[in-house]
Amino acid sequence: MQRTAASIQADIAKGAFRPHTALSNMALSYYQSDSQAFARTVFPICPVSLSSDNYYVFDKEDLLRDNWHRKPAYGKVDTAVLSEHMELYACYVDQMIMGIDGIRQTDLMRRQGPAAMNPKMQRTKTMAAQANIHQDVMFANAFFKPGVWGHEETGVDSTAPASGQFIKFTNGNSDPVSFMDVKKTEMEEKTGRKPNRLALGVNVFNALKKHPAILERVKYGGSTANPASVTLNVLAQLFEIDRIAVQRSIMNKAKLGQRADMGYIGDSNGFLLAYATDSPSIEEPSAGYIFTWDMLGNGNLMPVLNYEGEPGTHAEFIEGLMAIDMRKTVDDLAMYFADAA
């Protein structure tokens, strides 16, 4: 039977006719991979039951002193002193809300659009992706920039760097492997801990991959079919570092309605060398911690809730919550290097 405009309109009104105005098997969504997020790759996450509380700090000077002495005859040695003090963390609640227009959704459901148009799924995924962005911004502001750590150096092109300077890794006269050995030894001598974390800006990683001193060390491990390449695993072995992360996540730094301003979140020319534990510990220090508060008491560190809008709005809302304190806990267990590339 030949369709007429009137019969098509009648079927549309009944929801029986679904025009193919959008593909059902693809959509363009600029979600970043979770592997791009770097906030949780360097310092351990410490779940806490209270939004704010104290934690103990046992002084390094007393722990690393030799307090053993020869016992005098008929006497005793002086009592050894173990000093400690307390520091404070404070988790403040951040929130994100997204709305769903119920009337608009009627159209989309009848159209049978792609699965991404399921409003609750789409908004929950968007909220989770932006939670990664938000945490990476917090990490960059708390740890990954100049002016945070007591030990900070700046890269220069000069082959005779002054105090507080080093030769940039883009300069072929530098030797990144020897440089890392020197800095690791410096930290170990002062703290008793050898750095086990290295966070690299993208440009620093790119410079290391083509650095002649590094390529010289790996070139004999390749073949015609499988040429030698510099990967994170290769760098971890050369630098003798347990974990290396590259700060690859990006964000739009412009406000709503402004022209897009895309860029890497972290300092792409900097890197952080640090010692950290894999998980919270009462016997090991860590340069930084990510304190996370379970504000609803249900064991979910980032709860996502759904609630109806006011009567007459025909809307509902998806709400996300998180409460995080990214805190520098030991200043001398990290070193920051700016302008390395």
C-alpha cells in the first residue's frame, strides 16, 4: 500500500512510525579512556570515615637516629626520644548535576536512537568521565606544578647549569639515566627511601623516547622485524622505578559559551619523582595521599543518585558527589622538575 503524508503523520502520532533520523549503531562521543586519568596512578587512596581528622607523623630525625649506647656499669642509658605530631586532612564535597527533559526523551525513545541516547546511562557515563577530569585537575594543582615541593629544579639548555637547574632532556648533552640515579641517591640519603614513582608530562616522555643516551642503551635489543622502542616499561627498567605514569588527560579549559580551549591538564614539560606506598600504611611514609570520604556512609566513594524534578517541569536529575583531599604529606619524599622539555 502506498503511504501518504496523512497516514505517516497518523503513525508518528501513535508512535508506530520511527523515521531513521539518527544512526542507531554509532555516535560521536569524546569520552576519554579511563587509562588516561592519572590522579590515582601516583599516590595511594586512603578511604576515611570522617570528613576531617588528624593523622600521626613520626619525626624522621628520631626514627633514623642511632639511639643505642653502651650501658654503664650499675647504671642505664638515657631514654630514647621518639617525637610525633599530628597533621590535618579535610575532605570537602564536590557535586555535579545533570538534567533529563522527560518530554524530549519521548521523542528520542520513539525514534529508537543509539544506546548512548539512554539518558540515565549517557549522563552517568559523562559524570564519571568528568570526575576523572576533576580529579586530575585537583592532582595537578596539589602535586604536579612548580611551587609545591621543597626540592624543585628548572631545566635549561646550558651545559653548565647553576644551582637549582639541570640540562633539559631535549638537549642531547643531557643524560637522563645518570640524572635520575643522582636524584634518587640524594633522596635516599636524606630520607632512607629511594623514589619509586615517576610522573611524566607528555613532552618529557616524548623527549625521553628519542633521547640518544636512552636509544643507545636499548638499540641492541631490537631486530628488523621488531625494532627497539622506548616504552614506559623500558624507562622503568632503565631508571629502576617501580611505576611510571604519563600525564595524558586533557580538558576544555574554556567556560560554557566560550570558544574551546583544549589542552593537557598537567604540566606537559614537567615531571615528578617521588616515593609513595601502594596502599595506606602506618609503617611506611608517602609523599602524598588522596583522602576520600564516604559522605553517605554506603561504601561508595562517588555515589550517583537520581531524583525527580519539581512538579510541572517533567524533568529528573542525575547527581554525583565526591569528597577528596589531595594532600602533600611528606615534602622531602618528592622532587619536581620544570621545563624538562
